[in-house]
Amino acid sequence: MTTKDPRPPAMFIAGDPSLDFLNSIGTPADKVVEWLEDGEDLMAWLQQAELLPPGVAATMRANCFPAELDAVTAQARVLREWFRAFIFKHKGHALGRDALEELEPLNRILERDDAYGAIVARSVERRDGSTNSELEWRTLRRWRTPDSLLLPIARAIANFVTSEDLSRVKSCERSPCTLFFLDRTRGHARRWCSMTLCGNRAKQALHRARIKKHSARRK
Ligand SMILES: [Zn+2]
């Protein structure tokens, strides 16, 4: 079992929210850190991942019992480990139609979505020069039940498996780090979850090993 405090901040280094979700449990240093232990953890993670609109967490707290939010967090962990097995099986090659049957559990979650469309004011950050309109169509969601917290995650996974190239999914090369990321570099050269976290440490370890080998030879 992991301890909740002190924990380092959750990791958002994967280049995609669905892989960041896999990384909500990980071994960034030497021991396992679980960032999704209870309902408060889940809502904090969703907010940091920008998957939960402002105000939803407060509404959830007002309308649900903490035990209900903890229960949906347990479901989120099950979804996470289901997705991890899926990624382990399919990373390294593009997905074909035959994966559809395996994605059925995800479709079961997605069909519960209480989403609706609305015209809203376009935010400044979303003006990309393709239109002069100050209004945009946005898909919003009714956050009526605790398990609606699973929907932005299921949606991120669905987006990922339908739009990203799974041959670019990698896990960090430094043991025991298990973090996944999407290698978006042109030459598929990314090897570490992050340079500061694992890249430098792996290089230092290699350097120490070389010195050791060198001095052993001189003896
Ligand atoms: Zn790493």
C-alpha cells in the first residue's frame, strides 16, 4: 500500500491525457506512488489534466457522499488497469478493426454520457485564425452522478485510440520507472519520461558504470 503524503505532484509528461491517466500510478523515484486513492484525488487529478470544468468538483462534493466518490475512483483504477493491458498488447503497431471487440468495455462507459451541445463564447486561447466568429460549438456534459467523472477519461481514451499512432507509445527506459509517453519526436528518439526525472539519472548511471569498468581494467 502507498502512503498519500508526502507525494510528489502527479505527472503530466505523456503528451496525451489518456497516457497521463496510465501514469497516475507510477514509480518516479524508488517507490510506487498512487495519485488516485480516493474521490478527492480523482477530482484533483481531473482538474490538473484539464478534464474537469471549474465548479464541477464543488457540485460533486455538494451532491455526493465521499464514499460514492471513492467508489467511482475504484472504478477509475479498474479502467486504468484495463487500458494499461490494452496498451501493453497494442503498443508498437497501428490499431486495426479487430481491436473493436476489445474496446467494448470502453463503449459501455461512453454510452452513459449525458453530453449535449451548446453555443458558447469562443475563448481567446481557442482563436486560431481559421474563423472570425466569436462564438463556437462546444460539447458540454451534465455532471449528475458520481460516475460521470469517468466520462472525460473514457472520452480521452477513445480520442487516443481513434486518432493517435500506437506505434509511437513507449515506456520510460529507466528501471523501475514505468511511465508511458507518446513519442512525438521526428526520429522516434525519445527514451525517457522526462530528462530531469529519468534521462539525467540514466546518463549518470551509465557514466558511473563506465568509470567502474575503466578502473577495474586498470587494476
Ligand atoms: Zn522515467
